Amino acid sequence: MATEEIKELWGEELFNVFADHLDSEGWLTENWAYIVEDNLSDWDEDFNDTNEKREVYGLMYNIDFEYNGDKTKIRRINKSFPLEFVSGL
């Protein structure tokens, strides 16, 4: 898959978070929760809540995945609806 196809599959926000962990076929090659915890911040430099982690967790819990043969990788499926985070606050 071309990079643009992978970006379209995952959506721009998730692609930006996971780009370094996606292979050439669009499979996420590592545990996504660890990536979120290690790479996103809860707070900015002024200690304001960034909502970055909450938004990505919300997106990931609301999409469907397929697993590769040995269940070590996931890839988004069922991209019928645009993926966007809507805050309940």
C-alpha cells in the first residue's frame, strides 16, 4: 500500500499517532495502547489538559479491526463512516 492509502485507511489523526508503527500493508505492528501512553502527553507545558490520549483511546475503541494470521498485528476495517472524535464535554 502507498502511504496515502494507509493514511486513508487509518484516518489522518490515527495515522499521525501510529505512522512509525505501521508496516507497508497498513498493519499496526505493536500494541497501540503502549504507543499512546509512550508518545502522547496528558498535559502541555502550562499543565493544561491536552486530551490527546483520551481522543485517541476514544477513536481506537470505536473502530473495527482485522487481525493478521498469527494475531500479532491489527488493521482497521469497515471504513464506511468517517472517523472523528466528538467530545461529550
